[in-house]
Amino acid sequence: MTVTMNRNDKELAVAINGRLDTLTSPELEEKLEPELENTEKLIFDFEGLEYISSAGLRVLLSAIKVMDEQGEMIVKNVRPEIMEVLEITGFVDFLNIE
């Protein structure tokens, strides 16, 4: 997994490529947590995300909880196979997906 973060003032864009699973989700969480402090808009770009496990969903849930209090979170460029996971798990009900 590779994570690319780009900040523009209070907006943070996070592009994830590869697999977000039990092995890689701690890395994303470690990189993301300190960046969220001054973020009002968080954008996840899932164009390169090939797989997401429950551990990856947990990282998303943590980010949602933070961003619900200080701004908004958007998920974009979701592949059909990832969208299926988000639909089955009910994440589509509370994620802002573009």
C-alpha cells in the first residue's frame, strides 16, 4: 500500500493505492491521525484502492468520527469491488461518496 497526502490549508487529500488490510491499516492510521488535527475537509481518493478489509473500514470509521466534529469527509473514485464492500457493510449510509 502507498499513501499520498496533499494538504491545501485546511483540506487534506489522501490517495490510497493497493490493499488496505490488517497489515497496512496501522500505517495509514499512523500517518493520518496527526494530520487530522487541523483538517476541516478530508478527501479520500480510492481510485487505486484494490481491497479493503474490516481493519481498513475501522480506520475509515475513526476518521469519520473525527471529521463529523470538525468538518466533512468525502470518498471519491470508488471502484465497483470496493463499493460492494461499502454497500454490504452499510458504510454507504453514512459516507459522503462522490
